[in-house]
Amino acid sequence: MAAALWLICPAASWAAYPGANGRIAYIEPQGTSGSCNFTTILNDEIFTISPAGGNPTPLTDNAIPDIDPSWSADGRRLAFVRGRTFCPNGNADVWTMDAAGGHQHQVTHGPAFDFSPSFSPGGRRILMVRDGNIVIIRTDGTELERLTRHVAAGELEFSPNGRWIVFEGKPRKGRPAGIWKMRRDGTHKRLLANPARDPRGDLGSDGYESPDFSPDGSHIVFSRCFFEGHQCSTDDILMRSDGSHKRVLGPGGGFEPVFSPDGRRIAAVVQSCDVDTCTWSIVSFARSGSDVRTVTQSHGSPPLVGNPSWQPIPGS
């Protein structure tokens, strides 16, 4: 699936906790929110929608971009990021809200650039990236715990049992970029997928992105980007959580893949283009890559959607 370079927001995380399949949270721009560095800042807002499609429900509505929605294990709360992420003096903070968009609460404060939040299984802590390093903080904003130093981390999330963390990037300077796994305390880092050794050749440091655990923790899905001319073509790769048995899902996929809570499907973002315009959509498909179903197409301006996160409904 061909994809043009997309500058809505940094990469995000979307933990897949087990349960019945609830609504899918995602972002879509509602106009712009100024500009800096010669880049227009899109005013992204967060919505939810049924996996079967239908009318989306807006959860945020303000003049500051809201991105990176990620569900808690009980499906009652979302962590997300609010801030202008591309400005030299800008900052981004982690917030939480309930499933209907109410009780919005700011978790982090200050000049740091925080993104890619992921609730712990118990819901009392949030894993996130702060200025490239991996940290954990309580949902009340206290007890910040730094797990890495001198790291260039991107997307990350807890395993469903909370014992492991999977992330995209580098664990420290001098190590290869790729999909990595480490223990909850930051030890035992292991490279699971190296884009420099991809069958298509060296894909560069951004070749593998968006890792997501399956709800039972046995597998990880991630997206692969390989450039064809000036476009990034993407597909989705499924592997066991130890990095073995990698396989491409279907004839071609999207990016930002995330498991459904029942583990049977994967949601992802895809792009389709004609001569004049490109349209972005969120789709879901079976783990084999077949049975592709459109969840929603972009309705905003510009026509973009992203950051899908699938709500778990425990005990259903």
C-alpha cells in the first residue's frame, strides 16, 4: 500500500488488551492550528467509531491538537497527547479522559515532549516516551521512573501482562534501530526485528514501526516501510513475541496496525490515491490479511485519519 510521508504527529502506541471488541479510537484533523518551521500544524481531534462503521463520536474539540489515543485495559479510559509537536519551543503533555471524552485530566506538565502513552494493565501508571527516553509515571503525575537513557525510542507499549515493553527505535547510541523488547524494569533488551536485514534490503532506521502485542502476548504485529521512488509502500508483518516466524500479512497492508481485543482482527490505516488527491481510511482485516473491511474514511480537511486504538470490553 503506497503512502506519502505523513506529518500529522509522531508515531504512537496502541496497546491491545484482551476482551470483546469495543469501539475504535482514532484521530482526524479539523482544520489547522497555526504553523511553525514552515509546517502547517493540523488541529487533530480524537473520535471513536464502531468497528462496523457508522457515525463517529467526537471526544475532543479545542484549538490544540489531540493525538495518540490509547485505551486502558478496562476500556473505560483513554490516555492521549495534547500539544503542538513540531514547534521548536512547543511541548506535548499526556492527558487522560473517560470513554465518552469527559473528565479530562492533565498527567504531565512542563517543557518536555511526551508522546506514545500506554496504560499499565492495572491502569495506575502510564508508559510513555519523554524526549526520546522511555519513562513510566503514575496517572496522578507523580513518581516518574526513567527506564532508559540516551535512547531514540518511538512507539512503545506494555505487554498485556505488564512484564514486557516493546518499542521501536534504538535502546542506546550505537545499537541498530528496529523493533526491540525489554523487561518492565528496562533490563534484558533484545532486538526482535532489524530493518537493515529485511529481505528487501536495508530499509533504514524508519523501516519498522508501530509494534503492537496481541491480546494474549504471543505475537507482535508491526508495519514495514520500503520506499519506491518518493513514496513509502507499507505492509504489515506478524511475528511471535520472541521475534521468530515473521510473515507478511496478506497482499499488502497499511500502517499503524493494532490488534482487536479478541485477537482475531487487525485495524490499520491505508491510503488510496487518484490523479489529484489521496484519501486515508481505517480498515480492519483478519490475521491472515484477508477479509478487509472499511471502518471509516477521512472526512476532515485535509482528508487524513490515524492512530487507531481498539477498545477492550473485559468479561464480555
